[in-house]
Amino acid sequence: MKIIDGKQISVEIKKEIVEKINSDLNKGIREPHLAAIIVGEDGASKTYIDSIRRVCTEVGFLVSIYQHSPTVTEEELLSCIDFLNRDDEVDGYIIQMPLPKHISMEHVIAHVDPKKDVDCFHPINYGKLLLGEAAFLPATPYGTMELLKRSGIQVAGKHCVVLGRSNIVGKPLAMLLAEKSEQGNATVTICHSHTANLKEICASADVLLVAIGKPEMITAEYVKKGAVVIDIGIHRIPDSTTEKGYRICGDVKYDEVAPQCSAITPVPGGVGPMTMVCLLLNTMKAAQLNRKE
Ligand code: NDP
């Protein structure tokens, strides 16, 4: 059984990013610049933004954080987006979700310049993804595909079962796996909370990709012997036996499932670190595309 080391692969990608930035700097091309908009004090969002700041600094990106209070109006937020759309020094930006209830997510996303939409939330970019013409890919599905590629796992002709159909993970991941492309060409089944015979369908998968947001729900009986299991879920659950009082786990019961897989991603250290580096790759692409205009 092979453990797919997302942490190590993300380190390799970061090295490649640093090399590219240094080579561009030598040619007089400035560093990529990523901005992030955050509203409110949500703990998980702040942790994510902190890691964006840390990773950007580590690879040599410029990074700007626009922190707004939870009472910011939709108009104020849209004018911040306008400002970033106009700023030639910013290549791409993200807006950390969830937004407070008084702000329309649809209005906000529609306002983003698709050329700077490195989270791939804008309908134009999402549509291009479905057409196989994507400029950017949503970071988590992108990271998952990169992980498979760099681990030498081919999905072509295989039965991939994607558990979960969210707009940011399950649905785009299923599209990428099924895409007529070197990395795709899989036969894909998408499962969700209304799927009948879930266990049987999962147990028929050559590659099982799990994004359901249910800690350790996927046990050994969901997994065929020799299957590849990609666990996208991430949870912090209370555990009084650890020093911190919690432990991190995925949607898959790792200890039980791992022995019967041919390859599996751990949590933490699997898909998680790939999401961040793929956001960096999208920003580099945005910088390159915007320079060409
Ligand atoms: P969502 O809650 O948006 O979607 C969950 C999906 O799973 C839905 O399609 C839902 O079905 C389905 N589902 C829920 N319960 C069941 C069940 N019992 N049986 C079958 N299907 C079920 O979650 P996300 O897609 O945003 O995230 C999924 C997981 O991935 C989470 O643990 C999240 O923390 C993690 N994540 C990790 C990232 C990373 O970088 N590693 C990044 C983003 C997310 P239905 O549509 O019918 O409701």
C-alpha cells in the first residue's frame, strides 16, 4: 500500500514556483501578486488567510489582505472588488467564504473580474471548466488531479466514484476526471446524500474520491481491495487523549481502510497542502495571462 504524500508533492511544486519566479525576476518580470478579501472574524477563515500569507511569503509572492468588519455593506465590499479589478499590480484575488447573510454571494461573485478569479467561482470560469477550456481550476479539485498525476496514478478507463457533489469540490472534480484529456478519461459516478446503495457503488470503484464532510464515515466495507482512495475531507474532532485536545481526520476511517488499498491519501498531509499550492499556480497563470493582454 502506497501512502500518497501530498505534503512532499506540495513542497516539490513550491520549489518549481520559486524557480519560475526567480527566472522571471531575472527577465525583469515582477513577482505574482495574490490578494484576499476576508469579512469578519471566523476562526477557520482566519486560519486559511494566515496560511495564504505564510505560503505566499515563503515562495516569494506579493500578498495583500483586505480585512473587513462583519458589518461591512455589500456596496463597500463591491467597491473593494472594483478596486482590485482595476489594480494592475494585483494578478488574482480570492474572497473567503462564507460571507455574512446580508451580503449576496451571487452579486459578489458576479462582480469579480473573471481574469482575476483564481478561485474559479465566476460563472464564466465555471462554464469554461465544463467546456474543457478552463483558464483556472478550482483549487481543491486541481490539487487532487495534480496529486494523482504526480503519484503516477492513471484514471483513464477506470471507474472513479466521487462522493459529494458540491460546486467547489465534488462536481468540478467529477468533470475533470471525466474530461477527454491526458489526466482524465475516467468513467465517473457521482454520489450524494440521496444515492441508493451507496456502499455497493463505492465498493465498485477503482478510485474512490471522498468529499462528504462526514468524519470517518467511509469504512473498509465501502472500499474494494486494491482501490485507490483519495480523502478530501478535513475535520478537527475533540480528543482528550491528545495534547491539543483534538485530532485531525478525514471522511475516511484511515486505519481500517488503508490496509486494503493500493494507495491512499492521509489526513492531514494529503489533499490539504495541494489546495494551497494550486491557488498559487492559478495566480501565476493569471499573472501570465494578464501580461499577455
Ligand atoms: P459540502 O457540505 O458542500 O458537500 C458535501 C457533499 O457530500 C454533498 O454533495 C452532500 O450531498 C454529500 N453528502 C453528505 N452526507 C452524505 C452521506 N451521508 N452520503 C452521501 N453523500 C453525502 O462539502 P464540501 O464539498 O465543501 O467539502 C467536503 C469535505 O471536503 C469537507 O470535509 C471539507 O472540510 C473538505 N474540504 C477540504 C478541502 C481541502 O483543501 N482539503 C477544501 C474544501 C473542502 P447533497 O448534495 O445531497 O447534500
